[in-house]
Amino acid sequence: MIIKDVVPKELAAGGALYVVATPIGNLRDISPRALDVLRSVDLIAAEDTRQTARLLQEYGVRTPMSAYHEHNETSETERLVALIIQGAKLALVSDAGTPLVSDPGFKLVRAIRDLGLPVIPIPGACALVCALSASGMASDRFLFLGFPPRHSEARQALFQAVSSEPGTLILYEAGPRIQDTLMDLNVIFGSERNVVLARELTKLYETFLEGTPTLLLKVLEQDPMQKKGEHVMLIAGARQQLTQHAQELEEAKEILKILLDELPLKQATKLAARISGCSRNELYKTALSLLERSSY
Ligand code: SAM
């Protein structure tokens, strides 16, 4: 089916669904446009009406709400779709951030789109984008994995399946499971991949911790407070690891060139491996190809 916009955004006459992002901590992270929409719609479908009530109260929004969460998604989708068909304007919000990103809403959006009625995004906070933007991890390509499975075996199977993904891997994780997940990362990726733990974003105790899983596990052991709260976990992709390794090899090659001028092949390789930390076997092959290609 070809999807095209059927109605100009701000002028939607008749029924429409607005998918509205809300703050992930700091209540000021809401756009004026989002507030306009929340004030003007007929109904706000909220994942947790008590949680959203706090936001609405802060901004004096008095629009009626109804609950829309994973336990009533099927029955509520039918009811909300009927309202939109009758001409109602609805806003969908989740507890925090962008609806549908590890949050309910997919069934509703799909149903409204299938009817050719307007679904209008009102963008704003999203924990994974917020974390990625300030983490220092490669951001040109990433793979969002949502919440990893609860059991270690299934988690390890997931990490194995994405182990050659070149982009940054991003996970959502709840505080109590951070440690177990780091241990599983260690098992599958070894101790070399850099991980960033982005905690309590936009809140009082916002923290970014960076290091190998082994180092981060030590930090968590020494400072258990770092396990508390909400976390986004970013894991360097296979490409970043490769790039780092390739860089080390490049440096080792320069050392080799100098040593090969002065020493026999085996001795030069052994010394270059000790200086650079690269493997002797790998450097031996590099040295052979250098000798083949030049007058070393
Ligand atoms: N829809 C939300 C979004 O756009 O990011 C995500 C909802 S998901 C149910 C909740 C998870 O998002 C948390 O367990 C945590 O992993 C992450 N998260 C949400 N708020 C966060 C924050 N302030 N700091 C760090 N992670 C957060």
C-alpha cells in the first residue's frame, strides 16, 4: 500500500491521531507544539494516566485522558479508532519519551494508517537518541535492540546474533539487570568493546560512564548507586573495534619498518609485538609482505 499524507499537519480537519513525545525526566523538555496539541485534542490516550496527569498539571492542560497500555491495547485500539472515524482528534502519549519506542501504540498507529486517516508525529525526547547524541559513540550508524531478554542465555544469543553489526548497539535496561547484562556482553564480545552507560538522562543524577564491561563492573561494585535508575547502554559496534585494531596494526607496521632496517625478520617481529601489543603472528605476516614489496 502507498502511504501518503492526506491532510496538512496543523490543519487536520476531522479525526486524527497525534503521536506526542513527552519528557524523559526534565519536565521542561516538552515543545510548545506538543503542549498546543495536548490542549486542543478531544482526548489523550496515556500509558499511565497518573504519570501523565503530573505533566498536564505542570502546564495547566485540562484535556480528558483514558488509559492505553499493553494490557488493554487490543480493546482500546478498537474504541479509539471508532472515535477517530467519528471525527475526534486524539493524542497518544507514553510515560516518557516517544510513544512506540519500547512503548505501546503500534497497533493504534497501524490501524489509523490502514484507514488512510492522519497520524501526525509531534517529536521530542527519546532516551536512545538523547544518550547517543552525547555518548561520544559512533552515531552515523546504530542498531536499537530495545530491552534485551531477561534470561542470560537468551541475552547471550542476542549479542551473538549482532556481534558483527558495524554500528553502535543500543539497549534499554533497568538498573537491577545492568550488572548481569554487562557480564553477558563480556562473555560474547570479550573485554575489549567500549560500553557507555547513560543513566538518569535529563535528571538530577544524570551520569555517563564509559569503559570496557570489566571496568564498568568494577565501578558498579565500588559505587552501587550507579546501578540505580534508568539506563541506556551503548556498545561500540564491530566496525569501531576493527578500526581501533587496524590503527594499532598501522602503528605496529611503522615500528616494524624501522626494526627491519636493523634486525633479522624474527627478531624485528618479536620486538615490534612487544612494543605495540599486536600479535606476533599477525606482525610476522605483515613483515613478510613488507619485505616482499620493498627493499627491507
Ligand atoms: N519511549 C521511551 C523513549 O522514547 O525513550 C522509552 C520507554 S521504555 C519503556 C523505558 C526505558 O527507556 C527505561 O527502562 C530506560 O532504559 C530508558 N529511559 C527512559 N528514560 C530514561 C532516562 N531519563 N535516562 C536513561 N534511560 C531512560
